Amino acid sequence: MAVKRMRNGEKVRALAAELGVHRRLLYKWREGLDPAWRDRVGRPAPKKGGPQQEIRELKQALAERILEVDFFKGALQKIEARRQRSTNSGETASTSKSGR
């Protein structure tokens, strides 16, 4: 009955006070009894296709992340190689000759 009253536009805060329950509990009741409400408030609907479809999607996402990591590793190696070349000129350091 509380969920029905919420659907009819009754204030949740007042209803919670009247019933002596926390507002969050009323929202949980509404979500449990009215699954269509979840779709209206923007929560993702359960994925269609079952677990096999979800596994395929997760594998695809993982493969994309692996490619990204490989790309960034290669870029980092190139940057490090350039830094080493720019700091090492390959010349012998000059030394002063002693008078002995």
C-alpha cells in the first residue's frame, strides 16, 4: 500500500514519517515491487543475451585494454630511448692535464 501511495504522488518523507520507517526502505520496496520504475529512473536494464554474451563483451573490453597498454608501453620505451640519446653525446669527457 505504501508503494501504491508513492505511485500516486504522495510525499515520501511524510509517508516514511507516518509509517515509522526510513525513506530508503520505501524506495527499496518500490524498486522491488515495481521493476518498471528502475527503467524510468535511468538504472541500466539487465543485459539481454545471458552470461555468454556478457563474457564475450568482457573479453572484448579486456582485449581493447591490453592493446592500449601495449601501445603505451611502446611509446614509453621510445621516449626513454630518446632521453638516453640526448643525454649521452658519446664524446669523451675532457680532463685537465697535471703538471707532473
